Amino acid sequence: MAVDAILAAVALFCMVIGSFAEPYGEHGSTWNVHAPGNLSLTLMGAGAATLVFRRRAPWTVLAASCALSIVELVTSGPRAPVVMCAVIALYTVAATTNRPTTWRIGLVTMAGLTGVAMLAGPLPWYAQENLGIFAWTGMAAAAGDAVRSRRAFIDAIRERAERAERTREEEARRRVAEERLRIARDLHDVVAHHIALVNVQAGVAAHVMDKRPDQAKEALAHVRDASRSALGELRATVGLLRQTGDPEAPTEPAPGLGRLDDLVDTFRNAGLPVDVARGDADLSPPAAVDLAAYRIIQEALTNVQKHAGEHAKAEVSVVRVGPNLEITVLDDGAGEDAQAADDPDRGGGHGLIGMRERVSALGGRCSAGPRYGGGFRVHAILPVTTAKQGDRGQTPVKGGTTA
């Protein structure tokens, strides 16, 4: 209201100065020819006072200023330009409403004030002052509409920029969460597998240290190999987190089915009999599928080692079936902790969750659960080709059967 009060004071000053002018006298523009009367001064003061409230009640101020202008036009003519208040009020209304309303109220105001000045005013209807009323009210409506459109345009740009910024932040958070989950899954696979082997071999070494030192040395050698492998894979995984300018990350290739025999040997050396059947001799799966298959078998055998019991045996099957690679890991364990692998509350379950996430990310399916008659079964189907790349007449298998 302070800004509007200043604007009202400036408008009042301009109206008073303008009321003293005689623009078209015999000797050109002259001053102090027609001093405004008391009624004119009152109307100008009232019109300026209404402008103080133009932001709070623009329609009311427009109606009041138009009424005061009509009174001035009928009684004194455009000598005291009270119409200036109506022009400012019309601009305010146009700047705060929509375009159709601006057109309607602008035409009504222009036609009304100009018509009153031409028909009821003391000047001839063709006087330039009457045409000036028409021009000033029209420009006020156009200027208010232009300001409103500009503000709407700027607000739309700001809103789009804020929405784009929020979208970028959400996308960045989503990618960070996915990367964090992937790294956590890789670390779990590496640590769970190798630490389980170290734990088993260390227990064997402690048990036979006094009576069979040769076997204890062999067990400790397996502990050393498992810990070395764990360190190597941890180094490769952590290397993904390096920033630009850090030392070069390890260049060792990611594990895959080509290293399946080495993986199985580590479990056999830990005392777990494992039989392997492979039907993927001519298959070269994508790197992501190759890594996922290796991790699934590693996690499944780790769960057998940890939960199936002392005399359990495991069977691993890797078979190409059409456009898919099917992986099955079976065991005949019947230990008390056989269900712990699928129960997060008992310390397990996270490996199976990561296993399912790996398979889902590749568009496959994974099932894990107890077998009929005892033991546990892990079955995963990983797509390695599309329908166009696969055998003619075959369609991709979207799911597998579960035991």
C-alpha cells in the first residue's frame, strides 16, 4: 500500500497540474487559464485516494474511478483529468484477470467514458480530448494484458525449471540407490562365499592340527587361497568406486562361467561334494548374464555349505534351453538350518534377495525353495538371446517351473 500511496500522490499531482493547462489556446499552450473548482479538486482527490486500494480491490477501484470520471466529464469537461484514475484502475484489472475479461471490461470502459464525454460533455464530440480518453483507456487495457501475459510466461518458465531440477535430483537419487544396491550385492556375494570357505577350512585346521598336521597345512593353504581370492574380488569391486585421477582400477576380468570349475573346486576342497552337468558348450552369453550365472551358483553353493549340514551333496546344472540359460543348484541336505537360507530373521535371505534382483534386472526368473523329500533347490532362467536371434520357430521362455 505504500507503493500505491506514492502512485496515488503522483497521479494527483499530475491531474492538478494538467487541470491548469490550456493546450490549444489562441497563443499555443498556456497555464493558469482555467483554475479547477472545488468540485474538480474534490473529484481528483477522491480518485487518487481510491488508487491506494487498487491491489486489494481492483474491480471496486475501477468502478469508483469510472463513476468519478463520469461526474467530472458531465460537470466540467476534461479540464480536470480524473480519467487518469480510471486508466490506472483499468490497467490494474487487466493485469490481474484473464484476457477475455480484459477485452470485455476494456471495451465497456472505453466505450462508456468516451461516449459520456462525446454526448454529455461540454466539448464538441470530435474534440481531441474525447479521442484521448478512448486512446488512453485502450492502451491501459492492452498494457495490463501484456504485463499479465509476461508474468504468466515467466511463472511457467520458473515452474518448468523447478520441475526439471526436481526430476534431475530424483533421477540422480534413483541411480545412486541402484548403484549402491548393485555394489552391496556384489560385496555380499564375494564376502559370503569366501568367508564361508575360510570359516570351514579354519575349523578343519583347528580340528586336525595336533593329530594330522599335513591335513591342517592343506586346510590352511585353502584358507590362504580363499582369502586371496576374496581380496582380489573386493579390490575389483571397490575399484568401481574410484574417482577420476585415482590410481587405475584392476583390469582383471569379471568372473563368469569360464571360471566355474575353479569355483566348484573351492567348495570341493572345503569338503562339499559337488557334481556339475553342463549343456552350454557353444554358448557365449553376454557379460551381464555370464556374471549373474556365476554369482547365482556361487551364492547357492555357499548356502549349501552353510546350511545344508555335514553330509550334504550338491548338484549344479547349466543348460542352454532355446534362447535362455537355465541354472539349477540342488542339494540333499537335511540339517536343522536348512530353512535359514530363506529366512532373513535367522541371518540368511539376503543372498537370495540379491540373486532374485540380479535375475529380474536381466528379465529372467528365479525360484528358490525346499525340495520334496528334503534338500533345497535354486532354479534361475536367464535370457541370452531375443526371439529373432534364437532358433527359428522358438519363442523366448519367460518363466520356469518351480519345485
